[in-house]
Amino acid sequence: MKIAFLTRVDAFDKNGGDTYQIQMYKKYLEDDNHFVDIITNLSVPDNYDNYIVVNLDRPLELVIYYAELQRRNLLDKTFVLTIHHDYQCIDFYEKKIRKGGMGIILSALNSHNKREKLKNIARAIKYPALWPFSIKHLWLDYNLLSQKLLNESLGAFLIAEGEKEIICRDFVVSLVNHHLVKNGVDLIGDINSENNTRDIDVLICGRIEPRKNSLAIAEYFKNKPYKVVFAGGMNTNANSYCKQFSDVVADSDNIKYLGRVPPESIPSLYLKSKVNLSASWFEVASLVDLEAYAYGCHVISSQNGHTKDYLGDKAIYIDPVDLSKLDTILTMLIKKESVLNKQHEFIQANYTWEKSTKSLLEGIYKLSGNKIG
């Protein structure tokens, strides 16, 4: 089978969870003797068995790909890999939380799609091929066109059960044809940590940026009786925010910032940590939560995501608005022993990229003979 993933132009310049996800699909599909391309140049290649449009939250590229697929009568070979964040959570973040000059401008716009049209201008500066689209799209109804793609394609691949309800609300669709393809992780085989001391109380993995709530988390932990480590590169589009974060870290004896950590070094960090914390303003399904749990961390995750669909009551969920609730949660978790082998086995049995890719293939076969009604 020949499969083309059609995704955003900056997928490999601005690596995100969506990039990693489709790279893992490519790896395991090719291991199973399928041919896979990841397309970022806005083209739709000829003679593929299936096309998978990636990421409902980037309407700029989504609409471009949709128009070309429609023009060439290829929608009967097309699926949507949704990776959709709750617009209500995004709206709250943009209107109430985001700061700075861009934050003021974006907060004045009353929808995700209007904000995306403004961001398109900035994207076109870096990617000149986007210029004609960034102007033309100012007059397009992104929500309607996204709705059309969902209705006219073969179906949608969801990465969490709760995603369907949010998509149906945000895009006013029934989403009859869909298939659940839960995310996975690639775990190292040897997890023997008998000689490994968990001397990090709280680990926070992820980019340093407003969406991840990094500054508020650092301010919460400043000079508290916990050893805290942040691991992740700084978002270069949020320099002022990152400078404030750095200042808090520099003024805190108990907080350490490691910068960007190579993926192969992350497991050893998890194995040294008692708690992994995510308090993002919005997520879909955090891979960090799954990885951290697999390596024996207690997981505290943002309630504004779908980790609960994966870990259920094995994790604790927090509202990023109120970090003070960590006072009670951490007092309990820091003293609680993890069960490394049991946690590792749970993830290995349920959430691997090999299993995820097999589920993707099952979805392609299942939905190919149907249309959304």
C-alpha cells in the first residue's frame, strides 16, 4: 500500500507531537512493507492508495490540500488524522492567559480560525509559498471547509475517545465514520533501576512556552522544598516569556533547567524522577505522560487533554488555572512508592507505536468501503 501523509509546511522545522506521530507511523508501516511519504510542500502526489490529511488545527494547509484533493476527485481515498485541541480551552488561553503584544492582538479575535488567519501572515514571511494562500484565505470560511473535508473524506482517525465529542461540537459534524488510533511510545528494554535513586522530586518535560504553562509552574515551585527539573527547548517565538522563566530559575535554588534533552536521554531522567508534571493549557494526548508512567513516575496531567482516556485513575489531573492544588497532591505523591515493572508492563501491553500503526491500518481497511453520512 502507498500512503501519503499531507501535513503542515513547518512540520520538520517546528517539530511537534504531530510530526513525531506520523514519523512513527511511517517507520512501522515501512517495517510492514508499505510505502509512505510525508508531504510538507502543499502538493498531492499521484498514484497513492490513500491520503491522510494531518491536523485539523492548521486550517491553512488543510484547506489547500482539501481543494486539491477535491479538484482531482481523490476524496474517496482520503482520511483525516484529526489531532484536535478543544477550541474552548484554546479560546480561554488566548483571551485570558496569553500575554505580550501578539497576545493582545489575538485576544481581540473571537475564534480560533480568525487567529489562525492572522498567524498565517507570519508563517508566510518564513515560507513564501504561503503568501498567496495567506491573503486569499482571509475571505474563506475555515470552519465550513474543515467540515466539508470531514464529511466528504472516508473518515477520521481519532487519538482519544473524548476527541470525537469535541470535534462534533467545534465543527458541527456528526462524524459517523471514525476509528480510534491511540498513541504509543517506544520503550527501552532494560528498566532495571535497582541502583538508580529517584533524586528528582518533580520533572517537567516539554518546550518552555506559554501554552505549556512553564513560567507559572516555575513560579509555583520557586524555593519550595522540592528538587525540580525542567527539560525542553525554549520556544524562540516567545523570547520575553522564556527570559522571565530563566530569571525565575536563576533565582531559585531548587529548580534546574536542562535545556533540550536528546530523546535517548529522556528515559534516564524519568527513572530518576518521582513525579512527572504537565499543567498545559491544552493538549490532545500527551506522549510525555505515557512515557513517564512507563518509567515509574507518578503522573500529574492537565485536565485540558485526554490522558485520562489512556491512564484513567492511574494518573492525577489538575486544572492549570489553580496550581495551588499541587500542595496537597505532591505531599501525597512524593512519599508514595511507584511500581516500575507493573507500570512499564501496562504501557508495553497497551500503548506502543507498533500497536498504534496496526490500528491505523485496521482503520484504513474498515473505513475504505464507507462514506460519512
